[in-house]
Amino acid sequence: MDKQENERIKLTSLSTKGGCGCKIGPADLSAVLRNLPAPTPDPNLLVGLDTSDDAGVYRINDDTALVQTLDFFTPIVDDPYSFGQVAAANAISDIYAMGGKPLTALNIVAFPISTLDKSVLADILRGAGDKMREAGVTLVGGHSIDDREPKFGLSVTGLVHPDKVRTNAGARPGDKLILTKPIGVGILTTSIKKDLLSGEEVERVTKVMTTLNKTAAEIMEPYDVSACTDVTGFGLLGHGMEMAKGSGVGIRIQASRVPVLPRVRELAEAGQIPGGTRNNYAHLEGSVSYPDQMDQISRYILCDAVTSGGLLIAIHPEQAEELLQKLLAAGVEAAMIGETTDEYPGTIVISDIHVASAASANV
């Protein structure tokens, strides 16, 4: 198969779901995990399963802890090289969310080796390799299986000082919330499968997904950040809810300040809402309070299943504006979208009726 034939391959047609939208839904996952025995206590395990955080953290000594994560999924875009880049950026993001520095990675490969040309897999691995080099991550190996549906991802290990771990469970009442990438990725990538996006629109959403959270993580490092998580398959509200419950705080989100990629509403109204987004919305029923006038499409957008999304940062209110301006100056598509409160802990309240466009959310 030559390069021209590779470019005609529609990778997203080879699977029923794509990207982080193929995650087992939060309700089903909770039902499975609650039946498992509690892990053996270990005083060196600083972050484990308790708060559904982005990665595990294990203390090696007083100055060093390992940050470990694993993420893989089915194709989210049609171009093999871009798929590899998205998968790598998505997996590495968990290390950034924990305040760590990514160090090494292992490839996880499932590929229909008898029906797709080997050059397709080579392009996927090349894309991931280039993204790892950008992040300063060293590939140390991997594992592959022959599978009918292509899947790819990474197991990533990073380092962090035990006293500088950023979890999703440390938010304090009164913190401001900053989001570093626009949402709507799930709706747009679902539309890719139906050939509903222009080449420029595919390029735009791919750029969002392939952008590392490295710059945002490095800029936030010296600030008084109390909690951080990255927004992926469970959507902005799903990961926000994990922060609210883990921290014992309530969250207020101003919908008009949430950055959303162009055409997301139009395509959602046309029915391009992934199953993962609908599952996220259903799982949060009773835990999120929406304005009575907010339509169902806006609610779905706030729950949209994101792949390789931005960081959701809870920061001391006196430092929030300075951090936001530094992020914007560095080219990060950041917006201040809400705050935490000591009222209604473990829940989210949405204000405003409409979500914003990516172009206007920073105002």
C-alpha cells in the first residue's frame, strides 16, 4: 500500500466509537469498581483509586515520587500520523495534571495486521514518537496484539516531588477555575466519521487534541494551585464533579465563559452527539443544577466526551487573573470559567444559559 492509499484510509470507520468516547461510561465503571476489594494499604501510595484521579503517585523517597498512568483508545481522526499524536498527547497529559514531569513511555498497540498495511501502524507510531520527543519523553518499549479494531495509546511514567503533587481533590472554597482548552471535541470528532467537517475544521480540532498541556503545566507550576485535572472522556462536568466530590466543595460554572469550538452547537443540533456524551449527562443527573431556560443541547455540550482536552485548574483567587493572562500570552486557549464554594459540596451549579464560542470565551 503506497502513501496515497494510506491517505484514503478512513481510520474512524474501523471502530464504532472513537477516542476517549470509547471509555466505559462512568456509571458502568463505578458499578464494577465498587465490587472490588480495597487495595492493600501502603503508606507510600500518595494517590490511588480513592478520588478517580488522573494518575497514581507512589513515593520512592522524601524527594521523589513516581507518577504512573495508562491511556489508549480507538481512532479519533482518520490520518494515522495524527492519531498517534493525539493518543500520545492524551496519555502524557495525565502526568502534567498531577504536577509531574513525564519521563518514559511504553506503546500499547492493537492492530489488524492482516487487513491494514503495516505502513499505517508505522505512521501511528511515528506520530506518537514525534509527540513524545516534543514532551521530552523516552520510549522504552511496548506491547502489541493482532485485533480487528485498531487501538493505540501509552503507559507513561513521570516524576514529581512528593510535596508538589497536584491532585483533583485539593480544591478550596473560593478558588477560581481556569480551563486551558476549548470543549466540543467529541461532537466534532463524531462528525468526522460522517464527513461533516471541512479540511480546515478537521485541522482545527486535531490541533486542539495534539497540543500538549506542557506549556500550561509549566506556567501554573509556581502558582498556588490547589487542585488540577485534565478534561477527557467524562467531559468538563464529569471531571469537574470528580474535583467537587474529591475536594468536598461545590462548583459554580459560568456557561458563557466556557470556550467551545466552532460549529459544535450546529452539529449537535443536527444529531452528532456521541454516546459517551449522552452517558456523561445521564450519569450526572441529580448532581448538576442547570438553569431552567438552558436547552438540552447546551447541557450536552458541557458534558461532551473530550479527547486530549485541557487542564481544569483550581487556583487561589488573588492569583487567578495573573495566571490566566500568562497562559493567554503563551498561546494557551485558556478561560476563567467559574469558582469553588463551600455551599452544596459535591455538586455543580451552572449559571447562564448559553455556552461560549472559543473566540469569545476569554473576554
